[in-house]
Amino acid sequence: MSDQNKEIFDGDFSKPRIMAEIFGQMFVGAGAAAFVIGGAGVFVYLLYLVSLFLPPESKEADDPTPNSFGAYYQSIDTKIG
């Protein structure tokens, strides 16, 4: 088998090969994390850009659901009897 067609774990467990595999996996993981964090940042920035086109009155309006973050009343909390 030539060196150009090596598969993962093809019997070559030398230290440089194992270190290369580990580095490759860490690099892919870091790239995936950067993609997720970057995607969240882009989403927040897009929301900011949309807010620039809104009139100032919309930013000063009262909350349409003032109790939305308050404590919820649950019927299971009441005593029966």
C-alpha cells in the first residue's frame, strides 16, 4: 500500500501518525465550534441590522406582554379539597 492511500488505523501506529490523527480531529472540532459560534454572532448582527431600519417609536413602546417573564400560575400548585 502506498503512503498516499493510508486509511485511518491501517496498522501504522507510529507516534507521528497518531499525533497527526489527533491534530486533525482537534482541528475539525475547532472549526465546527468556530462555525457554530460564528453563526450565532452573525445571527445577532443580522438582528441588529434589522433593528436599524425600525422607527424609534417601536423601540420605546411598552411591552405587549408585561407578565410574560413573571411567575406562571399552575393549577397543580393549588390544593384540592
